[in-house]
Amino acid sequence: MKFQFESVADFIVMNGHGPYVWAAYGITFTALIFLLVSPLLQKKAFIKQQQKLQKLAKANPEAQGAD
Amino acid sequence: MAWQWFHRLGSPRWFYEKTNPWLPWLAIVSISLIVAGAVWGLAFAPADYKQGNSYRIIYIHVPAAFLALAGYYIMAISGAVGLIWKMKLPYMVMKSAAPIGAVLTFISLVTGSIWGKPTWGTWWEWDARITSMLILFFLYLGMIALQQAYQHRDTADKASAVLALVGMVNIPIIYKSVDWWNTLHQPATIKFTSKSTIDPSMLYPLLIMVIGFYCFYALVLLLYTRAEILRRESRTQWVNDLVATSK
């Protein structure tokens, strides 16, 4: 196994195919990061919202169950 | 007794608690495989004698397309299990599989389009493989839309399960499109029944990427399903306790 390019600049240009290859990888990794982060944010938002509701329920116990 | 695991599997709480310790392992394995496969494929695999360096897109295009299809099976089978056994959890898995499948199909369409430009001289061609993948993308989008179209959770779940099952007809069409029609798209490179038409020096990073994408898919599907479990079980005691104890 060896590095297939003469230099780092050569690696980036990839004989003219660089823009295609790097764009494809850039879009893919952005989309994968979105997939990873979005459910984590959903969970965070849910817990924050429920904690608020629990606080409200504690503040006036009579209103409980009346949503 | 033998069926106990199956009924437990239907319990969202049991699923939520059991899958918790898997998450860090799946994260470590999938991220290291994907990084290793990408570096190998981009810098150390030899260039293709015909396509030059543009072929390096294969290392993300093929795994994304694999998972776009495998994800559809997971979504349709979960929908079927939900319909047949009237269980809650499979519907949550089905709903979670839709946005993931849509993103993976999007990745395979976009990377394929970018790869097509230097290789075929065109960004887009109404070719059988590409068109059937575009239909897959719309099926995933339809699933997402249908989930939000009904007031009742139950109706939404049943309707989307039916859509997922009907959409299954598209899957063999995608697989066979490169054999049935004369397409620009090349036939399958990795074969299970005969010798693959790819050199080992190019195949190994591809296999690493495929396994990495499978692990990543499992991780993300768990994360989406767990978030969905919390939302749907928000009135239960165990979720209330979980909310109260989390920071």
C-alpha cells in the first residue's frame, strides 16, 4: 500500500477530477453528520420541553391531568 | 417461553434500556471504519485505468446505495410486523427508517450524478437504474409526508405501513434494472455468487466502507427510534422518571 499521489497538491487536484471527488465526499459527510446530530437534538429538545412541563405541574398540583 | 423475547421486543421501554449500552460501541466502530475506508479509498487505492481518480466516488456511492435499499427492507418489514401483530415498537422503527433512507438515497443520487459528469459526460440520464432510485427517494419522502398527514397516530402508522409494502415492488426493479435494460449504469461490481469484477486493492476499502455504513445505519436508526420512543411514551412513568433525572 502506498500513497498514490506525488504531492498533497497533486492529491487535491486528482488530475482534474478533484472537484468532483471532493464535492461528492463533502456532501456525503455533511449528510451523515446531519443524520447523527438530528436525533440527538430531537431527544434534547424533548427532555427540555418535558422538564418544563414537570416544573409547571409541580407549581400548581391542582391543574394536573387537565392538560 | 420461546416467544418471550418476541413480546419483550415489542416493549418500547425494554428496547430503550437494552440498546443504551450499544450506542458508544456502534459509534466507535462505524466512525473508525468510515474514516479508515475513506482515507484508504481516497489516497491509497490505485487509480482506475479507465476512469482515473473519479472512480474514488465508488467508496461512498455504493455503500450509500446499499443502505438505501437495505433500509427500505427494514422499513417495510417493520411496517408489516406492526400491521400483523399490532405492536407499537415496529411502527416507531418504521417511522425512524424513513428520513434515514431518504438521506441515503439522496447521497447515492447526488454522488452518482457527480460521478457521471466526468465519466459519462452528463449529470443526469433518465436511465432505468437512476430513475428507479429516484422513485425510491420519492417513496421515502412519501412515507415522511404520510406520517404527518393524519391526526391519529394509529391511522398514520397503518397507512404508511401499507405504502411501504406497496413500494416494495420497486426494489427488484432497482436490482434488476441494470440487467433488464440497456443502461449507462454499470452492472454490479461485487457479486456473491461469482468472482467480483474489481481488484482486491480496490475491493478491501470498499468492503470496509460498506461495513462501516451498515454500523452507522444501525447507530442512527437506534438514535431516531429512541427519540421517537420518548415522544410517544411521554405520558408513562418510566419516561417521566427519565426526564426528571436527566440534566
